[in-house]
Amino acid sequence: MTAAAEAKWTSGYLKPADLAELRASVATAAPRDDPRLFAFSRSGFDRHLASEGDFTRVTLRDLFRADLEYERPTRARLTSRPRASLS
């Protein structure tokens, strides 16, 4: 297992118990793996999670920010199209 995630799409904060549940699920599903943990929360994170450094916090703002890697414009090469001849 490479990654595991917990999503809390309610009006409440993601709490330490939610992160503990994610860790328990990972330990059950893949006891020998050490996946990267992600926590998605619409409303934010409980202040008690500030000391937890082994997971990536993802907020609603993160999901919709304009500078995401896949949205960065690439420099398109200007190519000239051959013009159709009228003769």
C-alpha cells in the first residue's frame, strides 16, 4: 500500500480519533506497509492534530486552488498551419 486517506466531509473538524481510525484501518489492511497518510477535511482540522506530523492535511481550499500542478499552463509551441491554396 502506497497511500491511505480519511475524508471528513461534514461541518465538523477532522479529529484525532479520525486519524487514529485511519491508522487502525491501515494496520489491519496492510500491517507490513508504511503508506503515506492523507486526511481530507471540508471544515478543517482539530487543533490537537497540529503535533501530528505523519500525515498530509488537505482542505477544500487545497482541492480548488488555482496553482495545482495539473492546472499550470504549459508553453504551447507556436506552429504555423499550412494555408490552403486557392488556386
